[in-house]
Amino acid sequence: MSRWRERLLLELSRTSLIDEGELDAAAKALCETMAQGLEVERASLWMLEASGEAMRCIHLFDTREGGHQRFPGLLLEAHTYPRYFAALHAARSIVANDAVCHPDTAEFAHGYLDVFGIGALLDGPVRQHGRMVGILCAEHRGGPRKWTRGERSFAASLCDLYGRALTAADRREYRNRLEALNLTLEARVQERGAELQAALDRLD
């Protein structure tokens, strides 16, 4: 991997967005960093629905379409793209140098690749606790493109960073719930103590 890509990863990994679990801001930063590091106009983050039968785009960065778009309304369903979903559930990267002809992405040739002018795709799985929960996707406009080993490694590192952010968000949510529970218990103890004191006062 080139040094400037390593610098991009280092800068992003050092921000509080990742380890504080700021998911919206992390998604925005990851998509823009992917576009910058891979020199593509379009990068997106997709999360798997609970059923495992669909993926929803939660953030899209597209320089031609005004930059960042949160929840742009794009949905992929397994029954429409079975080969692609089968590849995803194998939890491996999809390296489509020629997206129109690649067996895992050819299903997108009409209605997606042609609409957005995409010739090559590099999709990396986002994992949390060892399970694939989404993908980070780089989309090259134009003809085919051969993704280098360094580019694939860069994309994989970005996927790992978002997995780390997801885990941090879970930890923060657990911590907040625990704090709320402790406050509730403390309030109940104080209330019960006041009731007991009132009962003792009446006995006097």
C-alpha cells in the first residue's frame, strides 16, 4: 500500500469518530476517504437488513451528485441479485475489474451500472464480531479497471475501521443503558428509603 494511503488510514483511525462510535460521521468520513484514496467519484456504505435478504445504502458520496447523501434510498434485494448476495454471504471481497462481465456483479449491468456509468466495482465486507453486516463499495466510472493489491488492502482497512466503529457504538449504547438503569435503581432506593422513614415517623 502506498504511503499516502497509509497516511489517510492513520488520520482517520486517530479521529474520535471511530472509537466513540459516531456512526453517521464515521460513514461520511469513510466514504469520502475511500473515494479519495481509490480515486473514484463514487463510494458508498451499505448495511444488511435484519432478514439478510436485502441491503440498504446508508451513505453515498458521489462527486457528480453533490457529494454526501445520507440514506439515499437505494435498496438491493437478494431475490433480484442472487449471485451477488451469494458472494456477499461468503464474506469475501468482490473484486470486479470489469463489473459488467464479472459473474458476481453482471446482474447489475442493466439498471445500475449503465445508469451510473460504472465499469468496475470493489466491494469489501464490513464485519462485526466475525459476522458480515454490510459492505463498503468503491465504484469506478468509465471502463474496466484493474484493482491493485494495495487498493484492495486499503479498502479492507476502511471496512475494518467501520466494524470498529460499530462495536464502539454498541459499547456506548450498553454503557448508556447501564447508567440509566443505575439512576433508576438509585431513585427507587431513595423513594423506598423515604417511605420507610415516613412509616417510622408515624410510629413515633
